[in-house]
Amino acid sequence: MREPVTISDNRPDPRVRDTKIVTLVGFAANILLTVVKMAAGVLAGSAALVADAFHSLSDLITDAMVYISIGIAAKEADEDHPYGHGRAETIAAAAIGATLVLVGLMLLVDLGKKLLGGEVSIPQWPALAAAFVSIVAKEALFQYTVIVGRRHDNQAIIANAWHHRSDAISSVAALAGVGGAMAGFPMLDPLAAVIVVFMIAKVGMEITWKAMGDLMDASLSPEEMKELGKEIMRTQGVVSYHELRTRKLGGDLFVDAHIEVRPDISVSEAHNIAETVRHNLKKRLGAADALVHIDAEDDMQYKIIRQSRAEVERKVAQAAGSTEGVCGYSHVVIHYLGGETLVELVVELDDNSTIAQARKTADRLKEGLVDGVLIHKVVIRGKLTDNSIR
């Protein structure tokens, strides 16, 4: 989960700035490496290095995808995109993975044709030097890029970092193939090229799978979900929580949760508890936003009660009108708890009623409410005799 970032109005977003810089650095490095490896591979006769050069060429394409996605994802939420444009990063990551798989398949077909046609040559030392330079440069790019990607939780940048790492690994395979061929084992070079191709395709499939999971609103890991739950329970007034759900839009995390609060507190207090949970999830865990639903109980255990307030008040009026001794009532409060409809109300009695009579009247009133409505609490109003209730 991304750390929250505070940005002043006159300063650029460090997330956008850092990710654009690392992408431009990678783009420049990939141009140089593509030219060097392609030239060395062709001139020195190394199929593995030529395959590696095409890998670097695909890096240029993915760098462009990432750069464009950064600009789109940085746009503010609008009427058409109320959750922002963060999915642009995820789409770019999926495109990077698909590009890697496609490049791998194309190279595999080309290598198959060469092997079947008997086109096996012995590479020269420039191919060895180019492969070594590529390993060092690409590993350095991986380390730099993955640090920036993880710091800002940008899946497109992280995917691009692994693209750099896969290029470094493929260069290792190319180096081994070139060295083996120069040592008298010419088949090692095309064999290394095949290994490179499968490495490229494997990384591509992994990146695509992760991106598709985010596009389909895959949840966070169990460990991260547990951390979210702990943060919710830290808020005073939260009894428990359920239906905790998350989704990622690029680097933005959105959280939905149901919290249970005491059923006897006011609506405004419950709302304040929910807003505190929302604030803490954003401030402490870096969530872009959180939707917190308030429950007076764990509503997963009971069926939805469909009696409206108008229906309940109608039944209360019928019961009060047919109960002897009740002069009027007010302050009807309805609770939907435990699968039942519970009512609190203030009842007005004759001023001459005794406490005993008031209790009997309250009992008769409770008995009069049926059809799924129960009197939970009756407050008596009136001047009662015999130690009247205040």
C-alpha cells in the first residue's frame, strides 16, 4: 500500500516526476543498448545477441507505453472518471506483459526457422563484450526502476523494471551461449537464444496475469487485508467489521467496509466513527478513499427487514388507539435488530393514573403490537400517583 503524500499547490507531484524521470532514463539506455547489441550480434554472428537486441527494442516500446500512462494516470478525477485515471497504469502493465509474450513468440519462430535451415554460426568476441555490457547496464536499470516503482506503488513502473531484469537475464544466457560457441560448441548460441525467448515470454505472462488481476478488481493479499482490519479496529467506537473489500486503480487503493457500532448511539455519533475510520485508512495506510457503511449489528446473520417507518407507525397508532388508558404518544424511535422491529416511544396517560396502572397499560400496549413489531421501551409521561415516575 502506497504511503500518503502531501503536495503543495506550486510543486509537481513527486510520484509523477520520479516515474517520468526513471522512464526517460530507461528509454535512453535502451536506445543505446539496442544499437550496440544489434550491431554486435549481426557483425559477430550471434543469434542469441540478436534475440537479446530485439528484447531491448521491445523495451523502447514499453517505455513509451509507461510514459504515456503516467501522464494519463496523473489526471484528476472527473465526472466521467469519478475514481480517477489510475487504471491507465494497470493497462500499461498488461500491455507490457503482452508485448513481452509477443516478442518471445516471434523470436522463437525465427530461431526455429534458422535451426531447421542449419543456419548455425560461431560468434566473435564483440558479441561477448556487448552481452557483458548489457548485463551490467540492465541490472543497474532494474535496481533503479524497481526502487522508484515500489516507492510510489506504480505497477507499470514495476513491470518495466522486471522487463529490464528479464533483459539482463537474457543477456546472461546470451553471454553463456556466445562463450560456449566460441569455445567450440556452436549449438550453445542458438540454444541460449531459445532459453532467452522462454525467459522473455515467462516474465511477460507473469506481468500480464498480475495486471489482469488488478483490472478485474482482485483483492489485496491476506496480509494486507489483515492490516486494514487492524486499522479499522483501532478506531474507538467500532465493535467489529465485515464485508471488507478492496480494489486497486493503478497506485490508488479504494476500500469498502461495513463497521458495527453500538445500536443505542445517535446517527451523528455513528457517522463520526465512520468518518474517523475513513480518515485513518487514508492518512495511515495511504488509501485513496474509503466507503464505510454503518451497521448496528452484524447484518450478515439476519434477513433484510422491509417494514418501512410508515408501516411501523401505522401499527403503533393502531395499538395505541386500542389500548385503554393511553391518551397519546410521541417520540417513536425504531430499531431493526436481531431480525426484529423494535420500537421505543413516549406514552401519555391520565394524570390520575397510578404506577401500577401505568405498568399494566404499558404491558397491554406491548401485547397490542403484533405482525413483526415489538415494543422495546415505553416511557410514561404524566402525573402519576403513588410515587410517580419522573
